[in-house]
Amino acid sequence: MIELVDVSLQKNNKLILNSIHLRIHPREIHSILGMNGTGKSTLAYVIMGLPDYQVDHGKILWDGKDIKKLNIAERAKLGLTLAWQEPARFEGLTVREYLGLSKKGKNNLPIEECLRRVGLEPKDYLNREVDATLSGGERKRIELASVLAMQPRLAILDEPDSGIDSLSIDYIKDVIRTLVAGGSSVMLITHQEEVAAIADRATALCAGQVLRSGSPEEVTRFFHNHCRPCPHVNQPDQEVLLND
Amino acid sequence: MTDYTTEFELLARAYEASGGNLKDLQNKQYGLMLVSGNKLLGKNEIPGLSIASTSLADGIQTKITVKKNTIINNPIHLCFGVIPEEGVQRIMADFIIEDGARATFLAHCSFPNAVKVLHIMEGNVTVGKNALMEYSETHYHGAKGGVEVLPKMRIEVNRGGRYISTFRLIKGAAGVVNLDYAAALSEHASTEMYAKIYGKRKDDIQVKESIYLNGAGSKGLAKSRIVLSEEARAEVLGEVIGQGAYSRGHIDCMEIVQGKKALASAVPKLQVVDETAKLTHEAAIGSVDKRQIETLMARGLSEQEAVDVIVMGLLR
């Protein structure tokens, strides 16, 4: 469904993404693992088409067509969306309205149900504003609910588990499973091996390069053994790259 | 006796166009005053509410009183307007909310055909001990921008009282706006003052909100949200003076500039007189936040649709 072919991005004379090859299939949950600053969020922004993250080299193929020149909204209309790690807040916009902006299809889940799926009671939240009065965790759950309301073909979730209490991790996993059951693919950026384990495939990044792609067990083990204890993040050992 | 039926209908229609519900004006449970130019077209007093008024050459003088310990749950509607293209309307209003009383006023100011209209509001507000007054003023201007609006309110909030005001001018062109609100607060009194204005064309907007935290434990917030397009200009002057012990004040100003020739400025003034007072301010002036736009675009909205949603939320 989406395939990145030799994608590179340079910012401020620094190579942030370095010849990325990545393929995500329909209804696939694909985890992206990596330490801080290894290019995970940049990868998300590049796929979503953020203006400050236009690729220098390579192709982003969506159903075989290069979407590199499409803007964010055009990509969203194709069925891509992104949930930011730290979602924006909107003064004066209620949760009901915010979720309503996402819900386009008649067959999508009702927004009340989307809220319940992320553990928020609709009557307590629908009329609240998506503003600074929400806690960080509440805001992230609402972002997840809005992705659910949209039921995109590809949901890019940038660390949906960060800043969420551990008891709520199950909600995130359930939402991801609901998305897939509805026909979505999910690109899941996470630090948490427990969350990454629900994926069908996984990729580990370092220095904007793919270190490993494969089964979640294999990649998670690699990440646990090599990346977590690594004292030189973004300077991957040559032997690790050669083994890729 | 003069027949004001046509004028009433025109003003009522303008009120409806500004988002008001006509049934509210006909509901006898609601307090009401309806003024076109210098003519009192109608009023409705309810238990605990008295409305006295005198016609002036260029407007109306009124004294509105909510009696001691009266709690009025339904909003009291005040409809002001000038229907012709030209005219002056001066409203000299005294609001007295006696001790322990509570009331909400919805003032609707409609100038749908204005080419050259001057609207002056000179209000004196007294909020009694432990009383509450909410005052929301919404303007509906035509597209020509020929309105000069000069709202000036002097507010006194007594011990434990609370005053909340919202000035909203979003529909039509603002014209010239010179808003000047000043509130003096006694012990444990509080105020929240909101101004929400959408400036277009060559609108010239000045917002001055002053809060004098005179009493111990008093609290004040002045919050303004201004959006400017085309060649509109705005200046926001927020002033808080902390004289009371442990008084707390905050100024929050956000101005969004959309036009290349639009101009925004903000001048906060914080003055601590009592060493235990604490005053803060925040101001953000510039374009619409990029992350907000990108977020809404990622849900399928075009850039312009995203900006419209963000702006309308801010001004709500």
C-alpha cells in the first residue's frame, strides 16, 4: 500500500533520513523502534507531507503512485493521517467538533464510541474544549479517538503511549486493533517494547537508517540487545549495518 | 402614540441575523430592553429586576437594578441598534446588582446598514457584596464598516462579588472600536474580562482593559482574542495593578494577523504595589500556529478550511 524507496532528507546540512526503504502492507501494524533523535518522527512527517519535511531524494509510493508532491490535505484525502506525539490544542473547539472534523464516512464509528474506545466518557468530554484545560494524557487519547473517527487507510501514530499511564496502554492496543479490523494499516512509533509487540512487522532505526526490519520479536530483541544499551546513539556500528 | 412596529421588526430581524433567538424577545419570563436609536421600543421587567429609562436627544439613559439576593436564572436581553445608514446612539447605563444578587445580561448591538453610525456606551456597574454579574455584548455590523463603537465601562466589584464580561464583534466589519473597560475590585472580589474581535478591511481597533486589584485576595483576568485580516489594525492595552495583599492578576492576549497589511500590537502593564500580589501576562502575536493547521489538514481539511476553524474557535 505504501512504500518508501530510497528516501533521504537533509536538514541544516545534516542527513536526518538516509536512504530509507520501507513497505507497509494493507491491514499491517508496523512498529518503528528507535532511540530518541534517530529519525522516527521525521519519518512520520515525511510520509504525511509536512512542508518542512519534503524529501530530497527517493519516492513515496501510495498504491504504486509517487505522492511526494501532494500536500498534507491531499494525502489525508487519500487516506493517510498522523497523530502527533504532542498534539496541538485548539481554543474554542469542542471535542465533539474536533472529532466531527475527522468523521467523514457514514460507516465510521460514532464519535461517542470513539471516545469510549480510548477510555473517555462522552458526556464528560464531548462539550469540553480541545485546549490547555485537558491534561497531556487526555489530549493524546482524544487524538487517538479522532484517528479512530477518521478510520484512515494508514494511521501514523507517533508515540501514542508516551505520557499515558501504564494502565491505559491496553486502550491504545485496542484502538490499534479496532483500526486494523476496520481496514486500516498502522505505522506505530514507540519506545515501548510491550506496545511494539502487537505489530505484524517492525523496523529499527538509527541515524535515519533502517537497522533491522522483520518480525516484531526479532526486531524487538535486536533493539533490546543493541540499541537500548548502546552508548553511541546515531553512530551505528558498521558491523550492525553490514548485518542488515 | 407613535407606532414603532416597523422599527421593532427591523431591529428584531437584525437581532436574529446576529444569532439571537426571536422567541427570547417574546418570552415574558425574560427581562428585556429594546432600544432603537434614542427610542425605547419595549421593555419587560420581571420580579427583582427594574429598568428605568429616559430618552435623550441622541440616545437613552437607563438604570437597571437587580434587587438584593435576587437570582435571575434566565438571561436579561438588552437590544440596541441603529437601523438607518447614519445616526448616533448613546447609551448611558447604570447597572446595579445589589448584594447577593445574580444576573446575566446579553446585550445585542445591531447596525446592519451602517455607513456612518456612532455607538457610544457609557456604563457604570456596581456589583454588590457576594453578587454576580455576567455581561455579554455581541455586535452585529454590516459589511460596510461604517460604525464607530465606543464602549466604556467603569466597574466596581464589592467584597466577594464577581463580574464577568465578554465583548464580541465578529460578524461584519468592525469599523472603529475603542473599548475601554476598567474594574476596581474589593476584598476577594473577582473579574474576568474577555474581548473577541475580528477586524477586516481598514478596521481600527483599540482594546483597553484595566483591573485594579484593590482588595486582599482579589483576582482578575483580562483575555483578548483579536484576528486581523486585510488592512485592519489593533492595539491591546492590558493593565493590572495589584494593591491588595495576595491579589492575583493575569493578562492573556492573542492576536492573529492574516493580512500582509494588517498590524497588531499588545502593551501589557503590570504594577505590583503590595509585595504579596502576583501578576502575570502572556501574549502571542502572529500568524495561525503551523502545527494546528497541519493537524487539521491531516484530517483532510484544506489549509484555508483549517485556518477558518482555528480562527472561529478563538473568537467564539
